[in-house]
Amino acid sequence: MSVVSVADVERANGVLIIFAKDILTPLAADRAKELNIRIERSGSLRSAAPPAASPMPSIPLAPSRSAPAAKPSVSPGSLQLGALSGSLYRRGAPVPPQMRVGGEPNAATNDDRPRAAVIGAGHVGATTALRLAETSLFSRVVLVDIVPGLAAGLALDMWHSSGLRGFTTRIEGSTDLAALEEARYVVMTAGRPRQPGMSRTDLTGVNAEIVGGVADGIRRYAPNAVVVVVTNPLEEMTHLMAKLSGFAANKVIGMAGVLDSARFCSLIALEGVARPQDVDAIALGSHGAEMVIPLSLATANGRPIETLIAKDRLAAIVERARDSGAEVVKLLQKGSAYFSPAESAASMVAAMVKGSSPVIAACVQSGGAYGVADTRLGLPVRLDANGVKEIVTLPLRPEEQAALAEAARSIAKRISELG
């Protein structure tokens, strides 16, 4: 196999004969058109020692077994194994099939790992896709965004890190929702992010339109998927995704409780009582002002938090956890949080692929659990491969139960206003 270069074309006299596995670079093809050089491809393979009259000499791909290897003298248009011609790197040029890395998976590999998809290649979506790929739990992760080239470029950049990070999940990018085909899990992150001074509900109108279009694509191309919704306002968009996709209640899950719980645990750790991973707490209710963190259940290294931190200080930490998203938005001045939301969404999907999860908080259809209205609400759940396995009953104090019921009423009102 040799690479046919511009120099080969310019040496040709009217006709340039190339062989079956030779690669014609895009620049060489363009130069041939300019000089009216006809390219003819021979059906035979190039031999290691071409005739002297050959218009394009080449170098053997391996030294002869009967003689010591000698350093070849490289002539224009030839290629040693593993070398690449600089002319292949013309921006926007198609890569010849012989030089493409990867491509469609070989059926012989029998890669039965599920596929995942992330919709929206913003900070949250791109980071979620990378986190999912790094688990190596998936055969492929597809990143989808309407901006031409954005998802594909980010996906390729992530895949370039696969050897360094040691993951085997292929990452691909697309502008077409048809790329969702065969996806078992879909993470919805597309939507306008918050800006300073905006509440999550300020995003309702514009993001509802985006969710509506995506729900139709998911229903069409990934009808058996479990959907994790990250787009804000979280409860309303989760409800809308479920309604417009027509998916069963256990198949559409809002990501908020995992994030809010993690934020609270990390803030507790700043008090010096434990590491974040040694704090056990759960955030229920809404992803906003009606967030309910049952302090009666919160522990640090197995000890009740209420015995470790003063009551007024705990109240301040709960309030900061509620406002953590806005705090990040204010500090960034443009855009919103993405590392912790992406990690939260990816951890939920990974737990489902593994077939089980600990008790986590997620926005689900309440179905009358905890005696609250039947609406989308942050509740304790366990997940399995098919989505929500069960809503878990936790022993709440009367005031915690009342706060959860109030959150449900507020969310139900907002959903009814959504229409």
C-alpha cells in the first residue's frame, strides 16, 4: 500500500495508474483535476518490487527474510507501514476508508453492553457523556446536539483520551436524533442554562419547547429507553418528558435528589465532622425552594448530624444547599454548574446498568406515596435496569412529612400551569 501524493500526479504524463490498496490523497485528487490527469486504478495489488516503468515506485512494507533489513530510500508517493502523509491532514478532507480508525463494530466482537445517549453537548451533557464512557459499562455513548460539528468534535476529543483513561466505550457525536437508535439509557440535558438573577422556573417556556421536540425523537428512535431528565425546571420538564414520550412512569426519572444530596453532604464535610463520602443524607421534595432534607435521617460516620453540629448552623447549611445552584451561577457570572450535575446523572445511569442501586433521591411519579398528591416529586427510590424499581418508605418526622406534602402541592400547581 502506498500514498499517492501531489508529486506523483505532477510526474504523470496524462494518465496515472495506481494499485488496488493505494491511497489517493485529497490534495493529489484535486491536483489531478487541475492538470487533467486521468487516474486509473488497477485491480491488482502492488508488488514489493514494481517494474522499472511503473509511474509510482514504492517501498516494500517489510524487509526480506533472506537479507538484513536496509534503510529504504523513500521516494515521493511511497509509504512505510505506520507512516502518514501530511497531505492527508487537509482540513475538512475525507479520510480514505483504508485509513479510518474503528468504524462500525465487528459483529464477531459480540459486544452486548448497552448503549447510552446524551442529548445536549453543553457543559453538563459533554461531561455526562465522558463520565458514562469512563465506566466502560457501555458499548457506545452517543452525544447529540443541533449545533453542527459540536457533538462530533467533543466526542472525538473524548475518544482520543480513551487510552490515557483506560476506557473501552466508544463515544460518537451527531446532530440527528436518529442516532438514539438502540440506546437503552438516554440523559436529557439540552436546554437553556440559568443566568445570574434567573430562577429555574424562568426557563420553563423555552426549555419546554426543547423537551417537546426531543421527547418525540426519543419515542421514535429509542422506545425502550429509560430517560434521565436534567433540564430545568426539573420537575416540570420531567413531567413533560413523560407526558410527551408516553413512557411508563418508571421509565422517566428526574435527576435532582442525587445532586442536592451530594451538595448537602459536601457542605457538611466543610464543618470538619467527616469526609463527604462519610456523610449520609437525602434531599427530597423539589430541586429548589421546596427542597426537604430530613435531618432526622442524616448521619456522619454513622452518628446523627444533629448531635455534631449546632441547630442554627445546620439550618444555614440546609439553606445553602437549597441555593447552591444559584450560588454557582452567581460566581460563574455566565452559565451554571455542570461537574456535579453530570456526575449525578452518570451515577444514576451506571447504577441502573449494574442492576441495582442504594436508596437515592430522584424525581418520580409519586403515585400517592407518603400520602402526597400524585405528581412529580423528589422521593427515596431504588433503581434497577428498567428504571425505578420501587419508592422506599423512610421514617420521617411529622414536620418533615408536612414539608414534603407542601412541596408536592407547589410542584403540582406549577405542572398544572404548564398545561
